[in-house]
Amino acid sequence: MPTIVACFKWVVDEVYIRRGAGGALDFSSVDYKIGEYDRNAIEEAVRQRDAGGGGSVIGVTVGTPESAKGVKDGLSRGMDQAFFVSDPSFKDLEPSQTAAILAEVIRSRIPQYDLIACGEGSSDLYAQQVGPRLAELLGIPCVCFVQKLSIEGGRLRAERRVEDGVEVVEAPLPALVTVLPDINTPRIPGVRDTLMAGKKPVITVKRDELTGTFEGALKTAAMTASSLERTGEKLAADSAGIARFVDSLRKSGVIK
Amino acid sequence: MAGIWIVAETREQAFELLGAGRLLAPEMETTVTAVVAKGSASPQECIARGADEVLLLAELAPGEPFGAQLPVIEQEARASSPHAILFSATARGKETAARLSARLAAGLCSACTALAFDKATGSIVMERLAYGGAAIQKLAASAAPVVITIPPRSFEPAEAMDGRQGKTRELPAPPPSAVKIVERKPKEKVSKDITEARVIVCAGRGFDKKEDIALARRLADALGGELGATRPLTEELHWLPEDLCIGLSGVQVKPELYVGLGVSGQVQHMTGVRGAKVVCSVNRDENAPIFALSDFGIVGDLYEVVPKILEKLET
Ligand SMILES: Cc1cc2nc3c(=O)[nH]c(=O)nc-3n(C[C@H](O)[C@H](O)[C@H](O)COP(=O)(O)OP(=O)(O)OC[C@H]3O[C@@H](n4cnc5c(N)ncnc54)[C@H](O)[C@@H]3O)c2cc1C
Ligand SMILES: Nc1ncnc2c1ncn2[C@@H]1O[C@H](COP(=O)(O)O)[C@@H](O)[C@H]1O
């Protein structure tokens, strides 16, 4: 019966980010969510647990104390317990720092595991680094961009998508995978799931309980809003609208 | 010895990465080293395009993935401490770059879209997208090495120059990897490169079934353009090949005209068409975000509107 670790991040929902004065990012009315692809990671961990006839799924997330909501959200998606690695300074961590923190927590607090599942990329940074970095820090095999996965006899078999097709690979466990969104359809937690989530164990790990220094390697010199706005003329679907649409196409000069 | 390194698996990657590397090397008054897979770009080609040194990766045994080269690349990098190591942001490139970064305790700028050396501060400055494309993140690296991945076709490939000279060295074969490839399923057909298309008609989730995409194709044909798609169509439904996915995790396009049909206009997709001259759309939801991100658009059912547009185009 497998023990599976699912790594997920509680992120700003980018839909609510506004362009503030002078191109600054305006976070004043944002909401938060579990990253889209991290939901696939959690779902896959849960499915592999169930396919393995039991076992457990341990969620791990690194974030500020405000991410507590994300821990409960994660638990409502079928995980059995969670490690919440939290500190006010864990706000804009670089992927290298996040991977180092995750590595220490997993190494020191999860003595035995078969698989670690990460998303293809986080929804905010989409750096696609934390998974493979974590595998290296833990010294375990890593298979990224997995669209199909099975575990049997202490090994995994995965279909990994690359530019020129699909590579079917095998690796010994424990190993780490990062999953693509089409590997599964994440469940939408119901009321019961949410209620149950409140009863599941959460182990909070504080900054001073960790020994690493977790220094960053790069400096974010600026983070500015990009503007995609255009004139946004809306036309009706009637003959006048169609005529104007086709006229505008012609005026754009690309068609005759 | 320091220098700028590029690590390439194919000829195209090597030329583009050399092009990117040459943006840095002269400014930093340093050399360029090309680490290339055998059978991709030849050492002569790499040298003509700006490499001062070529390190040839040994041929892999059958079943060994590209990532197996990691210990060899790591060892060479430790010995010569490059300032920067550039990879292509392909599936294998991204994974290998991230793993190498962890081993070297290096920073990694993923999907870098702009790159320069700032003489004043002595650091490499890089740009990338964040928050799905809603933001541009500017990163600075002062410590070496910094690892950088570059989305294919973001930089001009390096041109060959006359009279260049350089050294070539063969690297040892890597030890066997824990991950083994047991089967390869090559893609049946590599689809068209839409990054250079003048007109793109993009199909979104607003299409009900695969066969209906024919309607988008008809419009593309009428406008003399190519078909593109949003990620749900290529990734989740597999109605169209992945190479046609436009956006953050797909390709960046810069057509003169982009027509979005049944596309909601999420930032992760629209960031891929930021370079389009004219953006227009058809969506039945008047509150769809794509309207604000279009020059003009029709609020209506694409199944009714597109045939009418086709009819009008013929007159
Ligand atoms: C990290 C990350 C990276 C991503 N990268 C990409 C990427 O590179 N590219 C990409 O495309 N997406 C990407 N996505 C996904 C993206 O967020 C959106 O989910 C996706 O672009 C939505 O595709 P869509 O507009 O086709 O579908 P939907 O959002 O479902 O929109 C369908 C639209 O069609 C309209 N519609 C329905 N029926 C009709 C009809 N009959 N006539 C007219 N209109 C109709 C609806 O009103 C709706 O607006 C990424 C997501 C994440 C989290
Ligand atoms: N703060 C975090 N806590 C836990 N897991 C994370 C965190 N950040 C990233 N991850 C995991 O690493 C993956 C890749 O993240 P990234 O490298 O930021 O794109 C995500 O999909 C998550 O599975």
C-alpha cells in the first residue's frame, strides 16, 4: 500500500490581478486558489493510493500563514493528512528555495514514501522547476510531464510527453513525477468533503524548526503588469454587425 | 575558464541558443561553449556560429533518456564554472536544466524571453512571464552560474561567420540512468509551424465536437491563414495537435490577424497573441474577457456567425 506525497501551492488567482498606477500589479481585490495543475497532482496521488488498495496521501505545502485555507482545500480533495510549512517570510520564494524547504521537510518528517507528485507548473510562477529540483535534492529518479502513470512491484511506468511524441519510461520507486493536466480530471469537493477535511491531521512546521538557510539565487528586480487591453468594440450578430466585422477585417489589410 | 554555455539536443536549438549566447558573450568579454548531442549541429557549424569550444555529448545507449547526460554535464560545468548555461525550454530541456540547477545550487530563469548583461551591476538581467502572463518578472543574477531556459523560436538563430576557429572535445559516455525508456511513440505528423503565420484562426472550447473544427478551418482557408487552438483542445480533448496550442504553455504568435472563435480570453492564452496586429473574436457570452482584449468582436453563436462571415467574405 503506497505512501504518496502531493506537493501543492496556494496561489493568487490571476483573474483578479489589476493593472495599477504606473504598471504596478494591483492585488487589492484578489482571491486565492490551489494552482490548477496542482489539483491534478493531488488527484493523481489519491488515485494511485486507491489503485494500490489503500495507503496514504500526504500533502505538503510551503507558504505564508494565510495559506491555511489552502491546506483545508487540499484536504477536501482526498488527501489523508498535510504538512503545512509556514512562515510570514515564505511569501515570494524562488523555486530553488521552495524545493530546498520541501526537501528538508520530506527528508526529516516523512521517513518512507513511494512517490512524490507535483504539478507540471505552479499557476503563479509556472517555473516548472520545483519538481525536478526536489527530486535531485532528495536523490530520487524524476519523470516530468507525465500524462499516464501506473505503479507496480516497486516501479513506476509513465508516459511522458515530449516535443517529438511520447516516451514510455520505467523507474524504480521512490520517484518523483510532475503531471500534465490531462492525466486526470480533478474532483470538485462537495460539502461532505469539506466537512471531513476539517477533521484530518495537519502538522504545521515553522521556519525555526528547519535547519536550512534557504537563500535565493536570483533577485526579482521588477514585477510589472503587462497590458493586453485593446479597443474592444462589440458588434451584434446581425447583418450590420457581420458587415462591419468583415469590413474591419478588410481594413486591417491582411485580406483583400 | 567561465564563459557562456549552451546545451542543445538538436541543430535548431543549437543555432538559436548560440544566437542568444552571443547577446551576452561580447558584452561580458567571454567565450561561448556549445555542448551538443552528436548528430545534431556539427562542431564546424557551431564554431562558425559563434562557439569557441564544442563539447560533444556521447551517443546514448538505447533506452537511455537525454537526462542521463546530467552527471557528465554537471562534471564539466563544475570544472569550468560558466557564468550562464542556456537550454531550450522543451520538455527534456526544462527537466535537465532544473535538475542541473539543483545540483549546482544555481538560480534558473525559466522561459526567458529577454536577456542582457548589465555592465553597471555586473549581472545578467532576464525577463519572463508570471501570473499566467498578467505580469512580467525581471530577474537579475549576479552569482554564477545562472541557468536559463529559452522557449523555442524566441531568439534569432546565430548566422555563420567566416574564418572562425575553435576546439572540439568528445565527452565520456554517461553512467546508466535510473529512468529507462521502454518504448517511444513518435508523433505521426509534425504539424505546421504557426509562429510565422500571417493569419491565425484559433478554435476554443466553444466548439462542441471535433468535426466542427472544420468550420474554423474553412474560415482560416478563406482568410489565407492557419489554424490555432487553445490548450483544452490540444491538451485535454486532443482534437488538434499540441504544436497548435497558443499561449503560456504553447507557442507565442505574431500574426497580422488573429481570430478567436469560442475562446474565452484567459490571460494564459491571450499572452500568446500579444504580438498580433489585429485581434478579433466571436463569442456568445458578451461578458467574455476576450472582448476587452480584442480590437473588435461579434457577440453571437459561432455556429451561426462564422457561416455568415464566410458568405460575406465571398461577396
Ligand atoms: C499555468 C497555466 C498555463 C496555461 N497555458 C495555456 C496556454 O498556453 N494556452 C491556452 O490556450 N490555455 C492555457 N491555459 C488554460 C487557460 O487558463 C484557459 O483555461 C484556456 O485558455 C481556456 O480555453 P478556451 O477559451 O478554449 O475555453 P473556455 O474558457 O471554456 O471558453 C470557451 C468560450 O467559448 C464560448 N462559447 C461556448 N459556446 C459557444 C458558441 N456556440 N459560440 C460562441 N462562443 C461560444 C464561451 O462563452 C466561452 O467564453 C493555461 C492554464 C494554466 C493554469
Ligand atoms: N510553495 C509550494 N509548496 C508546495 N509545493 C509547491 C510549491 N511551489 C511549487 N510546488 C510544486 O512544484 C510544482 C512546480 O512549481 P513551479 O516550479 O513553481 O512551477 C507545482 O505544481 C507544485 O506541485
